Amino acid sequence: MNPAEKIEPRGRMTARETRAVLAALGAEGAEPRFVGGCVRDSVLGRPVKDVDIATPDPPEQVLALIQRAGLKAVPTGLAHGTVTAISRGRPFEVTSLRIDVETYGRHAKVAFTDDWEADAGRRDLTINALSCTPDGRLFDYFGGLEDLRAGRVRFVGDPRARIREDYLRLLRFFRFHAHYGRAAPDPDGLAAAGELAPEAANLSGERVRAELLRLMAAPDPVPVLDLMAARAILGVFLPDATDTAALAAVLEIEPDGSAPDALFRLAALLPADLAVGRKVARRLRLSRAEQTQLLGLLEPPDAALGSDEKALRAALYRRGGAVLAAQWRLAWARLGPKQRAARRTNLNAALAVAAGWQPRSFPLKGRDARARGVPAGPRVGRLLAAVEAWWIAEDFTPDRAACLAKFDELAA
């Protein structure tokens, strides 16, 4: 089809490293195009992050063209037509046009083609089937431009067929609606998702984790999560989720201008129960760092909201400002509406103390005990712990000399 209109490529789409990749791919006459999120975000005037490129050349030719241009080429998925080009240290996923010969869940047997419309026809959503040339000529084969501007998220073709090709598309439908949807959810897509959700229960934890956390990072994921819960879809992927009231409350108090913390928002969907947190971490195959963060968020704060400033500072010393501030926000969000209103002043006071907290270091070390004649062993640890507890109880005011004097007193 002829391009309907031109758009203005934005951000990294016009960067020097991007132009180098495009020049390499077009060196023998092929016309590569931008695809995916960079096209969507350029249409909507949003910041462009990752840049993906498609080309009618087969992957072996893509490898040769990139290497011939002096760029690094990584054959990340030749069987499925994907090569990663590295230009000035930045990766670019380059995909050859393809059609599905057979589909079976996550994987598909593909054949390569030079037909842009056929390639667009295998994509999941109309807004993901857009492509544009480096100079911004937009190609739209399935009404994706109109859908994008209207805030509609629709499958390409029959929603049930698209989902059966890869059940992760069911989650992607909701994730994209959370980020791009403004109109009511597409009824055909919603009906297909509700019907086929039980079939998606066997998706790998890693794939579900990636989509769920992207959904959680939407400006306001609550309406979509409520929709999924009402259709018995959320429970397929996150059976331990409680209602979204706590998450909605958390969104009200997120710091202005802060990037969404998807794992923190996930914690707000769960009960304050470490056993549940461990189960969710296993199911979603969270990394060790992510599991530690999630379980830390589900622990009760070391000092309750309404505690005096001295108790708050003691808790901040033990837990750290960022962790404890997050725990306080979650504890407040889990209260009922009337309790939240009554405790909002307490929350603000606690967060103000956390914002002003400067980490302290206990003035004594093990070598101080040995220098004072206490031999190495368990007694050293007990004495230092007792002095540290006294130092905390004194609101961190005793200096090193005072702490040494207290050590001598306890060691006598």
C-alpha cells in the first residue's frame, strides 16, 4: 500500500548510530523500516526508547551487510530472522520480514519474505503492525494508525487465532491497553481473552513476569487489572493478588516525576505475607535481587506509622530510608479508606523523616574491643551489640569517646 502520511522520526531514530545501521542495511538497495515501539511513540509524540528495524533481506544477508559496514553483528536468532547490530555501543534488533508457516505456542516455523503487508499480518496488534521509513513515510496495513490515535487496542484479524498462536498475546493485549488504551476495551479481544485465559496458565514464569511488570509500569494499571479480575483472568497469572484498592492508594502518593516502580506496585497487589511473596517470586521466576526486594516490601515496617521521630530514626538506621519509606507507603495503602484519611498526617511525617535521614555509622569496631583487652570471640560481638543498642536508644548522639566509655562499663 502507499503510505498514508508522514511522521517525524524522534529521538534515537535520528541518532548517528541509527543512521549507520540503516545505511548498512540499505547498501544494496533494500529499504529498511522502523517497526514497533519507536513508531508508536513517534506518532504519539512520546519519548522514543528502543529502536527496532525490519528489512526485506534474509538474515544471512543482513549479517553480511552489517559486517561489511564495519559494525558488529550478533546472530541472536537466525532461524527466526533476528540479528542484533551494534553501532557505537548501542544494540539494534534487526528482523527479516517473515510469514508463519506453522505456529505452536511461543515458537513458530517461519519463512522469509519481502512482502511488508504479509509480515505485518503476523503481528499481534494493529498498533504493532505499523512501520515507517527512515524519512518518516508511514505504512499502515490494518488500521493501526487510527486505532493508536483513538486509544484502541485491537488484534490483527481474529483475536482467538492470534492468541492461540502465542498465549502470551493475551497478556500483551491488556498490557498495551494499560499503556495506550483510552477507549473502551475492544469487545472481541476481551471476549477472546476471557475464553482462552485458562489455556495461558502454562506460560513460563519468565514470560509472564516480563509482561506483568510492564503492565504494572503503566501510568495507571488499576482499571486494566480490575478488568482482568472481573473476567477471572488476573487470577490465572497472579492467583494470590488481592483487590486493587491498596495499589490505587499507592498511586495517589507516588512521588511526582518518579519513574513507576513495577515491583513495588506488584507488592501492593499482594497481602503482607512473606509465604505468599516467596510463592509469587517462584512462580514469576524473579531474580534473586527482585525476590529480596519483594520480600522486603512485604515485611512489616520496623516502626509503625504514628511512632515518635526517635523511633522512626532507629528504624531508618536498621532498614535504610528507601526500604522503610516504601514499607510505610504500603502499610498506609493497606488500611481502609477512613483509616488512610486518619493516618495520612502520620504517613507524611514519617516520609519527611525518611527524606531527611542521613545514614549513621556505629563508631566502634571489633579492633576497638581487642585494643581494650577483650580477646576475640563471641563476647566481643555481644558487647558491641549492647553498646550499639544503647547508642541507638540515645538517638545516635553519643560520640566515639562516649561509646568507648560505655564499652568499658559493660566489659568491666
